[in-house]
Amino acid sequence: MSSPPAHQPTAEQQPEDPDLEASESTLKPAVAAPPKQRRRPALIGLGVALVALGGLGAAWLATSVSDSVSVIAMSTDVPRGQVIERADLTTADINTDPSLEPVRAGRIDEIVGQHATSDLSSGSLLTLDAVADTVRPGDGEALVGVAVTAAQLPAEPLRPGDSVRIVDTPNPQDDPPSDTPNSIEAVVVRSTVDQESGQRVVDVVVPEGDAASLAARVATGRITIVLMSRTEGE
């Protein structure tokens, strides 16, 4: 008598393989690696340049602010000879410049009450030679413009208030005079350059009786201006 055939388990009844379960449990889904970012040297260089420019700009701004000074400026038009009032003045901050000599804002009280020596325009910076304690010419005085070349002037620039002598000179081909040449004492009011002729015009105040004689001498062109001592004015 044959033995009954052994019962074969179905796929659902197959015993689980512990090794297979262990190997399956260790499997993980594959994860794609992040793409590598390419560095762009041009963009990096641009960023560095912008940072450097920003630093230079900040340094320039700090230097400009530290070099600025407060000076006096005109807030209204003031004609020559008129008394300057406080309402005519204001202040402005400018960068220091050796070629400029504006009056510092701290001296504004000294300027009030003085006379304008020339026409002062609104918005212009005020300089010391633009004001004076008194109006020139005064009683018994006359203002004469003396046009000269650089050779007829001292190398030292003339300033308002300087005492000068306008001296007669001989003709170019004449011998030097044996006697002391004639001269007229004067006080400098202002000195400007005539744009058309290139000559310097020095406005001077002289006694009224000397005005005609000085004007005639200036017309000949045979004069020179001599700067006198500044000791008393210092």
C-alpha cells in the first residue's frame, strides 16, 4: 500500500525566508545627487568690484564732509557802497580750496554794518576785499582807475587798503631822470583784470586835487605802481 503523496504548500503558504526579508529590508530607494553648481568667475569679479566701489564711495563721502567748511554767502543783491545787513547774508558749506578765500561763517557779525566795495550778487561767496568799514571815495577824495601791464606792477599782489605811489617814468629811449620823478600817493580799493586788453586795472583813491593830474599821467602809459610798507596795516 502506497503512502499518500506529500502535501505541497502553495506560494502563499511557503515559509518566509529570514535571509530574504533581511536583504529586502536593507534596500533603500535611490536618491539622485544634487546637480553641481557651476561658478561664474565674471559674476564673482563683478561682485568684488561693486563692493570695492562702495567702499571707495563711502571713503570719498567721508573725506568730502570732513573737508567742508561753513562760509558766508550773499542771500540778496547788494550794490556797491550800500551797508550790508544781517538779512543780506547766509551761510554755505563748501569744500576747502586754496584758490578761494571766502569769509568763514563765524565772522558774520563782523560783516554786518560794513559797506560793499563792489556789487555783490545773491548766491556769491563773500570775500574780505568785498567789504570795507567806510565808503570810498569819501569827502575830498576821488577814485581813479590806473590801467597798467604786469611790468608796471610789483610781483606781490595788491590788496585793498595798500598804500602805493604812482610814479612817473621816462620814455623807453630816454635816459634815466637825474632828479626824483614825480609821484602821487594813493590807496588801493580793488584790482581787476580787463578781459579785452589783458591789462590790470587798479582802482585807487587819491586826494581830489590830484585826480586830474593822475588821470593825465595814466593816459600816457608812462607810470609804474610802487607798493609802500604794510607794517602799519598789519
